[in-house]
Amino acid sequence: MNGSSFHLEKGSLRLLAAALEKLDEGFAFLPPSGESPATVQEIENVLNEVAERLHDNFPYFHPLYAGQMLKPPHPVARLAYALALWINPNNHALDGGRASSAMEKEAVAQIAGMFGWPKHLGHLTSGGTMANLEALWVAGELRPGAKVVASEQAHYTHRRVSGVLKLPFESIPCDRAGRMDVDALRRRLEQGGVGTVVATIGTTAMGAVDPLPPLLDLRERYGFRLHADAAYGGYFGLVDSLREESRQTYDRMSEVDSIVIDPHKHGLQPYGCGCVLFRDPAVGRFYKHDSPYTYFTSQELHLGELSLECSRPGAGAVALWATQKLLPLVKGGEFAGMLTATRAAALALYERLCADRRFIAASPPELDIVVWAPRAGRVSEASELARRIFAEAALRNLHLALAELPARFFDLAAAGVERDRETITCLRSVLMKPEHREWLDRIWVILDAAARAAFAEHTTKSV
């Protein structure tokens, strides 16, 4: 991105043209295959119309978008993805994507290495939902009919996927920080019937990290399978500035049975790019199949032999490989520094919110997500104010998000807020762009103006 203007980055397009020439050299021996059935003018007309239609979007690429989990892919990921599309490989079988399949295996091995797994089974998926489905499918094969449990703040996909797999599912209460309540889990385990516990490493609402060390202790006693849904927070193990409890969780990630991580979140990839990893490669036996119409024409391991998905975009693997080649997954590296910056931005916003009596902040951010609410006489009033601030901020081109969370996540008594509802509509910012740290002053100016307007309107209506 252009650091001064943050207009859409276009300078790298010349690199794509040069790389395409290099790619074409590898197939120079082939006879011409014909021209496009459409004219250049026809294609240009359609592309211009597409560009016009895409104006109807929020500016997800800009630092003033601080709402949902949307992060622009790195330029090298965009370029590598586009370059691969000229071939359009399919990473189901080596016949459909020889080079891209090799790149996928290398890229996935690097992610597994980040978690301390030199030996593993894993592959890319279309996203976290499919990756979690595969992890729970394997868990169900190992413990047929046993219950899956996850925290009440875990992603809703676990309940939905468990239903698809015909596995019983149950939610476990959370503490006030949005993390799984270990005592509540222990009481549930004592009742029996639990086959899999899902630890969320970065909840989508608050970025909360379930405490892994005590969960590992419980696994020793109760023998369940432990799956880590690190779709959002998986990469933060590279950050040195985590609080101690979070650090202890990441330091023991290598001990879980399976991990899901989404490179299309913090891994700087285009949608959709998820990844599922298994500590024990022997679970690959559940994927084996014998189909008369597969095109496995070599004796090497094909990715389609260890994936529930069949056709998968090789371009996604190429983009991930290129990004990790440029930005290795190592502590102290440039990529780790980007994550450190996003967490620093979240902590800085949290401190400003705590110092401003107009707001009540939830727990300090463990990663880079901040949740807060306007201070009002009652929870219902605070919820209405949050919606007004959200709208006022959008009018000023600052895009936040709204979340409906348990009111007990906030210290309402200390803030003098009456709990007339059990949930509160609050404001939420995902500060997942490294640039958010430098833009925080500007973000705060806009948030302040939006809050002033919302509180003034609230006061007028209350009179």
C-alpha cells in the first residue's frame, strides 16, 4: 500500500507483466493455441462495469476500516495468485497441479513448523469452516458418537459442523474475559461422554485465547481429543509482547491433537485460504479412497488423498508460498513485526478508552481486538448509544463493528450502569492492519467526534 494516501496499490502490476513473460518462456515450445473469443474492447467494457460495481464496498484495505476481520492480501500474494491463474492449477491431484502441489506441501510444512510440528499431516482448505469440519470429522472417526464441546464464545461453525457430522455438541461457559471457564469444563467432563474439546485461540468477538495449559492437564485425566481452533489467532505465537498467560498457551500449542489456522486472516492471503493440521500423520487413513474416476497417475502422495475437498485452487497455494518466501514465519522477522504492530494498536486504543469516562472497556485485548461500550444509566441505553456511535463514525468514514455480548463481560457495577438486559450491544474494532498503529490518533479524533454527536443526540432525546 501507499503509506501516504492508501489508494489502491497499482505499482506492482508491471511486476506481474514481467513475471508473465518469464512464465510464458517455460511453454515457448508449444504451438499457438488461438486468441480469446472476446475482443479486448468487450473485456474492457465488462471490467469497467465490474470496477463500478465494486464501488459498493466499504474500504476494507484502508486503516479507517477497523470493523470486521478483513485484511488486504500482501502485494506478493495478489501477484503470485494472479500469475498462477494463467495456468489455473488444481491441487487435487499432481496431474492437475504439480508445481503448486509441491508449493502447498512446503508452505503447510512451514506453518506446521511454526507450531513445533516437524512431522504432521495437513493441507490447505477453502477456509476455517472447512478446516474445522475436517478436524472434527477425524475426531468423530476416532471417537464415534462422543460429544464435542467448545466455549460459548467459540465460532458458531463448531455447533453447525457437529450437526453436519451428526456429533452431539455442547457449549461451555466463559469467564468475564471471554475465555473458556476451566472449572465449568471440569464439571462437564466429570459427567462423561466428551470426546473432543475445542480450544479457541483467538475468539472472533474479543480475540480471547482459551487457557491451553489447564486444558492439557484435563486431557491427561479425562482422555479427550484436544483441537485448537486458531483460525484467527494462530500466527500470534510469533509475537514477543503477549501477556504471560497467552504466551504459555502458544508455547504449548505443539501438544494439541489438531490445529486450524486461516492464512486469509493474518497470513496476508486472499480469500479463501484455510489450513488444517494433525499432529499424528496416521489419521490420514481416514481419508483413503478408491475411486475409478480419479486421475492419480503417479505413485506420489496426492493432496486429494488427504483432503475432504477435491478440486482446490493451486493459485492459493502459490500465493501462500510466495508470501512466506518473502516474509518467513519466524520470531523477530518482518511478518512477526506486523503482528506486534497490530497488537500495539489495540493496546493503545484500549488505554485511551479506559482513560475516557464516556466509555467502558471490556477486558484488555489479548491479541488485536478491542471491545467497548458507551457509559449510560442502563445497558439498554448503552446499547442504543453504541449503535448511534457506529452510525456517526461511518458518516465520518471510520468503519467500526457492533457486537452483541454478555453484559457480564463489562464491570457495570463499577461504571454505575444498571443491568436491565443480559446482553449489551457494544462497539468492536479489529485493528489487524499494521498501519493502524500510526493511524490511531486520526481514528481517535473521528471516534471522539462521533461519540460527541451521539451523546448530544441522546441527551436531547432524554430531555
